[in-house]
Amino acid sequence: MTISLEESNRQEIEKRLQSKKIDWEAVVEISTAHYVFPALYCNLKRVGFLHYLPQELVNFMEHITNLNRERNQQIITQAKELNTLLLQNNITPIFLKGTGNLLAGLYKDIAERMVGDIDFIFSKQDYPEAISILIDNGYLPKRISNFKHFPHRHYPRLIKENKIGAVEIHSKFLNSKYDNEFNYSFVEKDMQIINGYAVLSYANKINLSIVASQINDYGFYYNTITLRNAYDVFLLSKKTNAKDAVNSLDTLNHPLNCFLATCHEVFNSVASLDYNNTKKTEAYLSYFNSQFSNPQKFKRHINRVKIFLSIKSTLIFYFKCIFYKQHRNLLFSRLLDRSWRKEKLTQLGFK
């Protein structure tokens, strides 16, 4: 995915393609699982390597990429409508993640990025008003229920009839101890306006791409990497100094630096992905690489982490229920909600 910008990687990949020893089924499986299938196609096409691929695979990749381009064009159109609506009400949405990158023109082809929701963040003062405005304009929760929602970094996803993208309205980026360090106030001071849209600075785009994977999706615990986020970080590292971006944070510095290190490793030592080479980071990289040399051991590690995180989240939840009235009230309202109980029983295998 770096071959259109990194000459040494382009040469290395061409040699491997010429060897005709590529497991294309594995390539498709990994790239689709990491949501980088269109990005892979776009980069191969950009450097003229598609003739090395089986024609049936090329046709399939082209079809999926075209579909994603059409979807992203609709996402951009919808984002424009949302931006206009909110600005008319004197609220400035800061667009995040994939949508923010599309609006900022990060990709040579908008088809490269697979986008889920339209994410934006507001100040704590504007957050409730933004929710009301969108609801008044037909954006509604997917599932209507009587219980209130537990505190979260974003409001439950909102959807609107005949609109392709669900909307996530954020008041913060993180649910953890790191929220005091990386938050709206931190990113608002150097946000940029591109083509009339408010988006994060390139440095904070890097930081958000990493915290979304390392913290919110627990990648730091699992010692894994998400290639979609890694590809965004690679492209953003061509816009700003990635190591400086990571070093702008304190408590988050180590988990973010570890992700930068894995990007450097996975993308074959790209210079723009230089990182702080510390003993702790080297230990993290060693464990990361063990998934390739000893996959069974790494699988056991993943299972242990899953159990640990499950126990940790349960204990934290009940701790809050004991000491905070708000959490108790939210728990009771949820337990009294018939649709929620039915959903949980179904998940447990009871009908």
C-alpha cells in the first residue's frame, strides 16, 4: 500500500509479483478483514502492476473499488449537507476519521478509504444542541428505547432515511484516563478549515488514527495493528512529522509510539514513520512479531487479553454502580427495558 510513494517498496513488491509466488487468497482475506482492499487496488493500479495479478481478481477489485468510490461520493455529499445545517445554527462540526480525511483531500482517489460512519466532535456546550438539531432534521437512533444511555464518548449512532451514512456525534475521543490529555480543547486550538470543512490538524489526525486503534479498540493490549489506520498514518506522515505528533502527548506517548513503530515495521522501514526507539517499544515490537514466528502462542495471548479486558470492564462497571447514583439509575432503567433483555437473552443463546 506504500508502493506509489516509496520507490524501494515498489521495487521489492515488483520482484515478488514477478516470482509468481503470491498467495492471493491470503492477500484478499487480510486486505478485506482490515478494510484496505480498495487501497491495495488503487496503489497497484497507480504503479502499473495490475498485469501481474490474475484477471479475475483484478475484475473483482475494480468492482469493489468502484462501489466504494460511489459510496464515498455519497458520504461527501451527506457531510456537506450536515456541515451546512450545523453552520446555519452557529455550530461548527469538526469532522473526524475517514470522513474528515476524505474532506481534507488526503487520498489521491476517494475510493481508497472504506468509511463506516460520519463522525464529528463538538464542544461540551454545543454537543446537546447538535444532537437536538440532527434529531429535529430526521436523524434518529437505530433502536428506540425507554432507557437512558450509559456515558460514552459519542451519542448512539443516528440514521436518516435515504441517507447512506450513520452519524456519530462525539463529545470526546476516549472513555478512559487519557481523556484529560487528548480532547476537544486539545484539538480545537489548531484545527484547520479545508474547502469550508473544519478538520483536525494533520498531527492530530495522526494521533486520532492511532488512539482509535490502540486505546478504543484495545490494540495496545493485543499487540496488533489495523492496516486501515496504519495506512492513514502513513499518508499523514507525508503531510507532517509523525514522531513530533506523537511526542506532543505525554501519558499517551508510549502506546502511540508503539503503533508508529509497528507501522514502521509493517511498511518496511519507511523514513516518515520514524519513532522513538526505546527499550519498552522494542519489547512491544518483539511481541508483535511473535504472531508471525509463533502464531499459536500469540493466539493464546489474544485469548488472555480478551478475558482480562472482559473482567476489567465488568469490575469497573459495577464499581461505578456502587458509588455513583447516575450509573445505578441507568442500570435499573436498562434492566427494566424489555427489548434490551430480549436482545441479551438472544445473545446468550436463549430465545
